[in-house]
Amino acid sequence: MIAPSAAPAVAAAHVWDVLVAGAGPAGALAARQAALAGKRVLLVDSRSFPRAKVCGACLNGQALSVLDSAGLGNLPSTLGGVVLDNFDVRSAGRGVHIALPEGIAVSRLRFDAALVEAAHAAGATFLPETTATVGELYVNGGGECRVVSLRDRDQAVIDARARVVLAADGLAHSCVRGHADFSSDVAPGARIGLGGHVTDYPADYRMGTIFMAIGRQGYVGLVRVEDGLLNIAAALAPEFVKGSGGPPQALAAVLQGAGFPPIASLADADWHGTLPLTRRTHRTAARRILLLGDAAGYVEPFTGEGMAWAFAAAAASTPFVERGLARWDGSLEDDWQATLRRLVLRRQRWCRALAWALRHPLAIRLVLGSLALVPSIAKPVVRSLNRPPAGTRIRSV
């Protein structure tokens, strides 16, 4: 990969067909596919890789299907990913087990770095430790493009130019913060994400199962990943975390209240947090800019849906990139919004409904009680969350 110190020279070398801001799953996969299609691609991220990320670390059936169609179906297993077949959810001592049709758990530390490597191998140029700020339109003899200011770790700044910008830099989508079109509304009572991993934990947390502890102030998910690590990701009320004395205490309280075995090593983990999770972005496209991944809007996920949404958007982006390079018009922006609505936003409804239910103790008791009596009623929901919608399989390039 290219060292951060090379960023100014590399970025100024030519006009890029595509500049992707954010090298998470959505950005890295979109960059790879655009590069495979013969486009000149610059992928930038503010962090160095590998890097930790707050995430449940799960890939569900939809995510695996898109990876397979991209020729990366074996990637999670080669990284040591753990096959998932069960979902164990508990609240106030009551719990149910739900069978999962497919899934793999792999740490974002390892998985995201591998996706960036795949994008680089396909021909994309990668600049880590580089922040991007999308500026105004620029027109010259070569056509219309966006000016993007890039700042490396030494605070050196250079203006790059890109004919299409894919903003995939997370909840804050800071690369387009100066554009009013892309403002976001954070849902009232939105929870923050917490994530980390531990190496010392009870054997009850067995391989192949996603564990979820539900409390009145949020939920905690746990899953074994490669190298014997137990990945922990939570969505909790920020005031609850603060009032508990910090992440270890808040996580321990939710686990205890749900009836899971305590984890003494929580205090020893390196915990990371996020901005408030659930949010809606007003627009997902503007002149020569497309938003994808978490930047396009987010709802609390449960069993790998977040990664699936990211891959669905990445899979759909390449035809829009090609269309935009040929001719950009307002209909492209409308079509991108409609595509995200079909592939992602509609499929977030189940998670939005579940998130609502988890905030109401009576609803939690009713759901868990019904599942305990008739486990089969979970099948349609699980099947819907894992089924790839039409249009997410990546065409050969």
C-alpha cells in the first residue's frame, strides 16, 4: 500500500474517475469494483489499517451472497471466520434460541484490511491517514469534476479532482459536511455504539452463536471470532453508560440483567464508541457525489444486517459510476436515491421495528414469550433479513 507521505504527489497526479472517501466495507468494495471496471480510483481513509471498528462482526446471508458474486466468497473463511448457526437472545432471565440459515463472524480489524487489500490489488490507489473534504465543482477542458481537499497525517494539503465522489465515511459523512444537501436527522433517543473484544470469558459463550442481552437501556451482542476472541458490540443509551461509570460497568449491568454469565475481563478491554446510531440523511446524491454505507442513513442492526446494507449499496454503485462518467444529470441522483430506498432503506424496516420493541419491556416479554411457544414464527423475519434483494449481485467485469 502507498505510504501516507506520498499522498500529495499521488493525489495531484491526474483527475480521478472515482474518489472514494472511507475504506470500510461499502467504500472498499465499491472502490474494488470500480477499479475492476477499468476506472482510475483513489480510496482514502482517515485511519491507518488494520484498525478496530465498533461492529457486531457478523456477515449474514445477504452479505455473503454479495461477496460471493464479487468473487470474494471465500474471504471470510480464509481470515479464520467462524460459521454461525444460532441466535441466543435473553432479557430479564427469559430467552429463546433461533436457528440462523447462514452467517460468518470475523473481526473488522482483519476483514476491513483484507477488503482494502482486495481493492488495491484490483488497481485502486489507497491513501491511509488521509482526510477528504469535498469542495465545489470544477470545469475545464477535461470536463466537470469535484475538487477534493486531502489532508495527510503531517497536515499537508493538496487539492485532488474527481469526476465522481463516493462518500462512504460513516455516520458523520464528514467529507461532505459543508454541503447542506447531506444534513442528517438523528432519531430521538438514538443510542450510541460501543465495541471491543476480550480474550478471557466463560465457556458458555460458545462458537457459532450470536448472543444478545437486552435491557431497558439497550442491548449487548457477543460473538466468537477468529483467534479465540469474543467480540462485543452494544447499542446503549448514552446517559446510561455515563451514569453506570463507563462502558465496562454498563455492559456488565445489561448482561447481568438479561441472565448471561458475567465477564470479569470487561474492565481490561479497549472500548471504542460511536456517534448516535439511528439517523436519516435527507439526500443521498448531489452533483457528482453519491452517499453509500452508513453515510446514507443508519438503523441499529442485530445479526449482520449493517454489513449487508453496506455491500448492497457498493454492489449497486458501479453502474451509477459508469453512468455518471458518461453523463451526469438530475435523473441519476433521483435513481440512486430510489435504488438505496429499494435495496437498503426498505429492508431496514424490520430492524427499526425490532429496535422499537426493544425499548418497551412489555413488547420484549411478548416477543420472547411468543418465540418460546412457537419458534417457527421467527423464520419469516430471519429469512427476510438474510435474503438478497434483486440487484445486489455484482455483474462480471
